[in-house]
Amino acid sequence: MPTPQDSTLPGPPALHEVCRVFGANPADARLLHHRSNAVYLLPHDQLVVRLAPDTPLRRRRAQTCVQVTRWLATQPGPIALPPVPGHQPVIAADAVATFWPHQPTTTAPSPSDVAVLLRRLHALPTPPFPVPPYQPLQRLAEALTVDQQRLHPALAQDDHRWIRHRARTVADTFAKTSFPLGQGLIHADAHRGNLIRDAGHGHWLLIDWDGTCLAPRELDLLFGLPDHFHEPEADRRLFLGAYGYDSLDWPEWPLL
């Protein structure tokens, strides 16, 4: 499988090809987000499709995301929005794609809504299938590899070496650290922007499970850290109170 020589996200040609493979209608598609994924709304099917470059990491993440969210849909208490039925992820046109039901949300969730879902998630047993362990800074490693394969890298070699050395130091510290909440299934990107309301039942659900893995549960509580999401102190306290644990009581919290 070729590794993309640039970090550019898949565009409309890839969108049309993955839709052809999956059997979705890309007509009048509208770009919703263009960050770590290219996210499009397919208005005729009321689907959302998420596209990432076809790299080994993105394939693993998409496969795990689909499997975990389908499993969560079988567990008591709503937590995650599952993908639509069908073979997923779709690999085509140098893109990795997943398809999800469109759930428009008009009201904003509260910090407590995020915390309640995380508390419910962290109480679940380990899934009965392999879930990858958390690998600190793996997205950074992927980005550095892609940059080094460019004809004209964005970073000088000295910068590459410095960043990789610093990343190894942080990863080594992480591996030697004991976490009070233990290991389990985590979402890995939990914040208010990743909640939608289920139109059928009115429940809040977590979306964007690309980073889900087995990891210290503290990694899901970044919402409650000072300045991480630039949340007001009152919102942070509301979140921490609803979850029932304050990471700032743990001296090693800056590692998070």
C-alpha cells in the first residue's frame, strides 16, 4: 500500500469513489469539517462520510472505530453513535472512509453531559475483541514520517531529530507512570464538540471515535484540565463533579 506523499486530506474525487463502492449518493455533498478528517454531509441519503488519507494508522483507527461503536450499541445505556450497516471502512482512491447517520443537533451539550457519557463508558468491561493499546504521540510520528517522504519536507532534519527525541522522552515517561483510574476502553477525544443528540430518543451520544483504544482513563478527562479546551473554570468544575474524580488531585497530571 503506498504511503501518501502529502498530508492533504482526500477531496471530491475520493468522495465520489468511496460513495460508489459503498452505494451512497454523493450528489450535492457539503463539506462540514476539514481537520484531521474531511467530513461531508450526503443530503440525499442523510449520511455523514468521514475520509482520511490511506495510511496503515488510519486503516487501523477506522477499523477499530467501526468495531467499537457497533459493540457499544449492544451495551446497556446509550454512549456512541454506531455507523450505518454495511461493510466498513471503505478503502478506495487512496482514502479510508466510514459512513454514519446524520443527526443534526440544535442545542448545545453541557459539561455534565460529556462527563456522564464518559463515566458510563469507563464502567464497561473490556470489549471481547482486540482493541489496540494507546500509543503516545502516534499521530505526531505519522506526520513526521509523511513529511520526511516529501520531495521538499516542511521541517529541517535537525527539527525532525529534536521532535522525535522529545517524543521518545515523553513516551518513556508515560510507560513508567501508574494511573489511579486504571486502564480501559477510552474515547480519546471527548469534548462538547463530539456530542450529538439522538433524534429518536433524545439521548446525547459520543461521535468521532477514531482514537478509541485501551488506555489510562485519565486521558478522557482532558476537558477538566486547565486551559486544555479553554473552558471556563465553572464548566471544568461542573464536568469534574459530574464525573466524580478530579485529575488535578493527582500530582502527575501535567503528563496528560
